[in-house]
Amino acid sequence: MSGIFFADVKGIKLCYEVKGEGYPIFLVHGFGNKKEYWIAQSGKLTNEFKVIALDCRGAGKSDRPNEPYTAEMIAKDVIGLMDILKIQDAHFIGHSLGGAVVQHIALMYPERIGKIILICTFPDFPLDKSGVEMFKRNWIDMYEARKKDPVKAFYDKMKLRFSREFFKIMKENPERKIIGILSTKDLMDIDGIDPATPQDINNLTNALITHKVLNKLQEIKTETLIIAGDKDRLGSKVSSEQLHQKIPKSILKIIPGGHFVNLEKAPEINTLIIDFLKS
């Protein structure tokens, strides 16, 4: 059954969307984002799979308890949702922080996994203490700026998330469907839905800085596709190379693009994903 639903997972209300039929895939979004950011993948994947895209705790229409989160905590939420949906095993795709969550799922619940795909993510959060504080300040400033000038705030936010070439195209004609799927205006509307608050940013930042699994990655035995944007200024190509070196059954694909390479190069990424999952 397709639609948007809510589930109570051990006291946490999670919002999720189900589309399509077939073997299930869970889509786990990144820091400060929401399930709608999978718009460039979910439609295509529903032709082959049952797609479940969720708002993780602290995001979208899911609960936002005021406590420090961890990637492991969010991983347990996802497994709890699987249990409620009576799904024994599934493929998982995670972007950025969502990729960290998927790594924890693979380490803690290997029997629940088909294959995993890690997009623009990392094994250990790469910033030091001062970098973390700057990161948080930047996100909080963007939240406050959105109240005054949402269009400018959107472009300031996306400047680091897309390659310079793609960002230029985005600004030239906000109404044009850039990749045949969505326009800049569509993305602006998505970004404005249930934005992350300063409280959410503080709680989610803890999930980033406590994610340290580099020395455990060799325990991941499932087939893994790692996708990196060659111009990613947030997730970094180096982090993806570390994942590839440590995960035994992994494939690394470096694609021209930024941190949201799954949006920039959606047709190419979707083909990579489907070919990998069906192989």
C-alpha cells in the first residue's frame, strides 16, 4: 500500500512514505534533511522495488526529542520500523549522515540486510572541535536567515552542497527541470518543509561526531556500493576511499558532482543503483 504513514517505534513517532512493490529498499536521508530529498531516486526505484523513505528522528514530520542523538540510535529506529512493517530484510541506501546510519545497521544487524549503498558519507566524522562548532553555527545561521530572506538563505545553503557548475545552472532558471525530474523551485519548496531547528541541529550534530567505525568496517560482509562526488566539499572523496579500502565486498564509483551528487547526476546514479541491486 502506497502513501505516507506514521509508526510508533518504541515511543518515537516516525513518519515514512511507501511507494511501489517488490523487494524493499529503505532510504535514509542526511543531516538536517528529510525523506523528500530522495525525490530524484524514489520515483525511479519504485519501478523495480518497494521503496520506504523515512523522516529520521529529529527531522521532517517525525518526533524530535530534545536529547543528543547517535547514528546507532537512528539505526535502531530504522530496524524498529522494519519490525513494525514485518520486513525481515531489505536493501538500504544512505546519504551523508544517513550513510553513517546504514553502516551501523550493517554492523549491528547483518542478517537484516540485502545490499547497501553509501552516498557521500564517511566512516569517522572528519571535523575537529572548532570545525564542529563552525559547522553548527553555520546551520543555525541558515535557519535564522531563512526567516528574513528564504530565497537567499536557500542559495547560501546549497552553495556548498552542489558543484559550482551545477549551482550556476540552478540559479540561471529556477523554474527549469534541470535533470528532467525537479527544478530549483521544487528543491526550494522541499527545503522549506519542516526545516531543522537549532535544537535539532545540536542534537543531530552529536550523531555526526560520535560516528567512529573506521576500525570496524572490515566486519561488514554485505555487498556495498559506495558513491562519491568528486567535488564534494562536505563528505569528501577521501572518506569514500577509506570506506572502500575497509569494506571487503565494496565497489567505489566517483561521479562528477558535489555533496548532493544523487540530485546533480540523478539519471546516472539511478542506473548505478538499479544495476548494482539487480546484479
